[in-house]
Amino acid sequence: MPEESRPLLEFIDAVKSQGASDEFVVALLHQNGWSEKRIYQAFAVWYETRTGRPVPNGGGRIEAAKDAFFYLLAFITLGIWTIQLGALLFTAIDRGFPNPAFTSVDQPWVTRQMANAMASIIVAFPLFVLVSRGILRGIERQPERAESSVRKWLTYIALVIAASTVIGDVVTFLAYFLRGDLSTRFILKVLTVLVIAGGVFAYYLDSLQREKVSKVRTRSFGFAALAMVSLGIVVGFIQIGAPSVQRASSQDGRRLFDLSSLAQGLHIRWINQRQGFVLPATIQDVQKAAMGADVSIFDPVSGRMYEYSPVRGTSYRLCGQFSRADASGVPAEWQHSAGHYCFNLDASENVVPVLRAY
């Protein structure tokens, strides 16, 4: 037993010799600032000394390790789905209320980012619900597990993070308000953070109460979280479309990348040659002029060769077969309809390459 706990053991030995009950001694010591853990450790030593037998090990360390695993898993999945839900809703708000100074919300990488966020939520949220449900059932069977030090530490860490997020959110809102920079887009983002972080903070702060686990509180938080996640998933599918739509957009994005790279290659050749410039006769020759070895002259799905035909002077035509009409974010010179479509281009004009959509 630690040396600093020896006065505690001596006190227990003295008061027990006077006939004091264990309950009275525990309450008295606890009132004077001793933790229950230290008190019961001292009692264990006292009874081992009197009986000559060690206190049987009930697997407390194993239970603690199990609690640590489940609580860590619960808080990790909580962090994943809340952060990704916020990111998903932020992107949806940017698309619904775009900033005229930025056009990146319609770029393919933003769509991929939304898809990644949705995938993270779809995996993490159900796992969080299952793990949390298992933890609550364990506490209902063994109420003393609610006093787990692992649970309290991780809960307080979650509270600190959630409280810091809420405080930062409110401070940012007030700063923008005082500067007169509030906009609908910004207010919606502030409310999103406040609802998610505030809900997490309120739930876990209430869960630290000593009374029995509240089923009403748990169900209320569960339904609220499910409503927010469902809203995010629905908004996400509305924004990016079904997987089949994304696949078709990705294929069209590859086609646009190939065709725009071929066109840019011809423009660079025109810059280098100027007066002596002559359009290549075949698309294979155009490919040689294109920058980068990753440029293909074949459709990524059908395998058919793209169509190329010189017209006159520096004018030419590039054609491909597209799955869908042009998506938002495509430059004006590369907008197209679904099906077979030809772009009438000029090598003397600079052509903006299209980013890949996959």
C-alpha cells in the first residue's frame, strides 16, 4: 500500500476497533476528501491483514480495458460523423448560396469531397449508435460502470472540444456581426456548428449526472442526431446525384480532359510555329502535340477513337460521345449536350483545360 495511504489504514484500524461500521467509515472519509477508490483499497488491505486472505480479483482490469475500447470507439466515431456532417452541410450551403468571388464549389474535387463525407457518415454514425447502445446497456446492468474513470475522462475531453467549438462559433458570429459582414451563407454555417456542437455538449454534460441513465435523454439525442444525419445524406444526394450519375459525370470528365488537352497541345504548337503552322492530318499527330503522356485519344468507355478533322487555316473540330449534358463548373468553350457532340475550335486561341472529374 502506498506510504501516503498509511494514515488512512491506521485510522480505519482505530475506528473499527471502536465498533464503527464500514458504511460510516466510508461516508466519513469520503466527506473529508478521500476518494472511494483509495478508501476501498485501504479497506482491502485492512481485511486482508485480518483474514490472511487476499481480496479475490473480479477482473476489474479487464473490464476497464473493455470500457476503454468501447468508449474510445464511441468518441472516435462521434468525431468522424459530426465533423464530416458539418463539412457536408457547409459545402451544400456554399452551393446553395454561392459567393460570387469563388467558383470552386462546382469543381469535381468538391463533389468527391462531398461523396467522401457521405461515405464517412454512413459508416461512422451507425457504428456510433451500436457502440453507444452497448455501453448504455452495460450501465443499466451494472450501474457502477457509470463511474468509470475512462468514461469520465473521455466525456470531459469531448465536452472541452464541443464547448471550445461553440465558443469559437459564437465569437466568430459576433465578430462578423460587429463588422457588418453577416450573410445568409455565413449565418447558416454558424447555426450548423451551433446545432451539432451544442447538441453534443448538452447530451454529454447531462450524461455525467449521477442518477440512473435517462432513456428519454438518450432517445432524444438519438432522434435529433438521426434527423441531422438524414438531412445531411439527403442534401448530399441532391447535390451530387446518384452513383450512376456520378459515374457518368466522371466518364464525361475524362473525355473533356482528353479533348481539352489535345486542343491545348495544338495551341502550344501554334505558338511555337506561328507562320509555318499547319494543322495535323490525324488525331494521332494531335496526340503527339499534346502535353503529358496521360492524354488518350480513345473513349474511356466504348474504346472508340475521338473524332478529329481540320477545317481550314487554324480551325478544326474535335468530337466525342457524352453520357450527360455539361455539368456546372465546365468552362463555356467545353459545354456540350448529351450524345455525340463536336467542338469547333481554333488553334490560335488559348483553350482552358478541363480538370479531371474522377
